Amino acid sequence: MVATKAPEDAYTAEPFVPGRGGLPALRRAAAECRGCPLHRDATQTVFGAGNKDARVMLVGEQPGDQEDRQGKPFVGPAGRLLDRALEEAGIDPSEAYVTNAVKHFKFTQAEPRKRRIHKAPTLREMTACGPWLAAELAVVEPELIVVLGATAGKALLGSSFRVTQVRGTVLEEEIHGRPERLVPTVHPSSVLRADDREAAYRGLLSDLKVAAQVLA
């Protein structure tokens, strides 16, 4: 008799994704996802949030420390900066849907009670989480996807994606079986880490203005 793999060893969220019920059903099911080992150390699943009829979906990398604790995406410093940039670009944050390519916080920690340091998810982990993003896209059906950073870009567009080469441009690609328009830009957390934060912010704002023009 061959032992069956635990779902987390199979590296796919597919068995956990419900076939019906909309975003509330997806959110409930995602809370129980064991599709890869990242669920073990994270506090909770951080599913997408926002307007189910949103014209624009913003896709980031993964939850950060604050998101992991609160269970909501983009509630930390990067999220606040993103909201500010969206408003300046002419996109109402309350009308958007925000989510991440990976739904669990991946981190390193020197010892208990020390600060948890973000660690980039692997392509295998991003692929494992792909069915959740595909389900969100199928329900929300956005007119435009804003890709926030290299990891989100690789999750959506493949491992050859380079944000520096295509940021601020409008791409047309098939994503999870659907034709989509995408505008890539940097992740707002990279603006916070930049040596010249003001210049980095202007770059993000410029890219988001391209997205606003697409939606106009």
C-alpha cells in the first residue's frame, strides 16, 4: 500500500478551494488551507479584501507581520503608503480589491519574541497558492490587475518576469485561463526601504497613474 501525501506536501491549494459560494466561501475555506507548509508558522491565512465588483485588483507578494497578526491584507505601513498613492493617482482605495499571491506570512526569526523578518516565498509556494488567486480573479473579474512587485509578477506571469523592465506599461496576458490587462509596478514596501524614498514614491505614483488612465 502506497502512503498518500499530506496536502501540504503536494504543494497545491486546489483541494481546499470550494467550487461555489463567492468570496465569503473562499475566505472561509482559505482559513483552513494546508496546501503548503507555510500555514504551520503563520498566525492565520490572510485572504484578499475589498469590493467584490472592483474594477481593479491589486496583487502583492504575501502578508507582512501586521497583516499576519490582523488577518487583513495591506494594513501595515506599506498598505498605508499604497492607499495614499492610489488616492493621488485618482483610484479610490475603497473601490479596489487587494490580495496577495501567497496567503500566509513567510518569515525568519532569530528566537522567540524577536522581530519576525519577511522572507520571500519560493516559486513552488507561489504556485501552490495559485488556485486561490485564480478563484479570486474568477469571482471579482477585474478590468485591470495592478501587479505590486517582482514576486507577484512571477506568480502571475512566470519566473522570467522583471518588474524593472515592464513597470508602468499595460500588458495583455492570459492569466489562469482569462485574458487580463495588467500594469506592473514596485511593491510599496520597496518605497519604504529606498534610499531616496521621495523618488521611489514618485515612480510608484507614476505607474499608478497609468493604471488610472486604463480605468478612466
